[in-house]
Amino acid sequence: MAPDLPEATVLLADRAYDSHWFRQTLDARGIAACIPTHRNHKRRFPYDPILYRQRHRIENLFARLKDWRRIHTRYDRCADVFLAAVTFACIFLFWINES
């Protein structure tokens, strides 16, 4: 998974991504992890709760994209056509919110 990560400075993720090897991989790439620690872990890692709260915007975008039947069922087998459909949906959603 490490080579597939894009260049970034901070990674916002939920508790499911709180693992030692994942945090080490992020540190090796110079990416700060904004991941809350599992409640049952003995060692607590610091994270920015204000930045973490902004994660809901990303989740809301994916929730609105999944309202589009073509996207949530992945009708398009070709990756280029699927990306075009996602791009069109994002532009449309942005245009609706601006009006």
C-alpha cells in the first residue's frame, strides 16, 4: 500500500487505520498521521482533533457520489469512463451547491 500513497503532508483517517506498521510507513514517507488511537491501545498517539473533524466533508462527498447509481454500482468497466462519470458527478454536485 505504501507505494500507492500520493504525495501528502497529512493523512486523515479513522480508527480502522490505527496500526503500528501503517504509522511507521507514514513516518518513513514524511506524512503526519491524523488518526485517533483505538480505545483499547495502551500507547496513545497525538492527533489534531480540529483537523480530524474536517474529515466529515470528505465522507459527505463520497456519500453524495454514491447517490449516483452509475457510480455506486460501477457500471463502467473501463477506468477512464468511470473516472469521467465521477468527474461529471462532482462537477454537477459542485454546480448544484453554487446555485
